[in-house]
Amino acid sequence: MSAESFTYTIYIRATPERIWQAITDPSSASQFWGVTHITDWMPGSSMTWQVAGATIADPEQVILEAEAPHRLSFTWHTITDEFVLAVGDDDDLGASMAAEERSTATFDVEPFGAQARLTVTHTGFASGSAILAGVTEGWPMVFSSLKSLLETGDALVFG
């Protein structure tokens, strides 16, 4: 089975520190991502996800790396029945996602002139992964919304 990944880069008119703050602050993340993360952002710490009315706590959802303001890496969240119901996915898709091995999302933030370059690399997918298909569409939306929030004060509205 081959391992697959997804990488996406966006340029944001903000400092790496401001991008880091927006990603790690629950009120900012809920604005641009629609997700609240409950964690202390320390390597090895658990990470509880609150999304669409569902709370997803799992000891395998952890922070892997946190080097403010340049690198953040964490295990991708657990797919539960509650999550599938909350986000409106169908049961078959949810079951397919729940059966997959855990993946890893890594954010790299670098200064780039008067702005910063934010790259997400999401790794650890098997060929044909349903989660990979979802993040391939999802990450550009999330980071476009982050860019909008930081550059204009308003996150994008989806759905």
C-alpha cells in the first residue's frame, strides 16, 4: 500500500506570529475554520476538537510538534458517529473515514518579504483515502478563510 499526502501553500499578508496566534487561539480558529481546539499546544498534549456541535476527545489526537511561530504538527482527528452526524456526511463515508489509519497535519510558517508563506502538509494516507479526498478540498478553503480573516478582519462563509 503506498502512502499518499497533500501539500498546499498560501501567502498571507501577516507575520508568522500573527498567523500562529490565529491558528492556536480558539476564538480565531472557530471564525476561519469552524473548529475549536482544546489543548495547551505542547508536544505530547492531547487535542480535543469541537466542530459542528460535536466534541471529539481521543488520547491519540495529540500535538506532535509546536515550535512557535514556525511549525505545528498534530495527529488528524478521530472520526466518530457524532462527528459524521454533525457535519452532515453520509454514514457510508463516515464509516470509510473512521476505518482509516490516523494521519498527520503539519503547518510550516515562514516569513516571505512583507508577508508569510503558510504550507500545510498532510501525510499518512493510503491510496484511495476518503479523508485525503476531504482534506484536498478542505485545506484550501480553511486557509483561504484564514487569509481573509487576517487581511480583512472577516473570515469566509461556507455552506
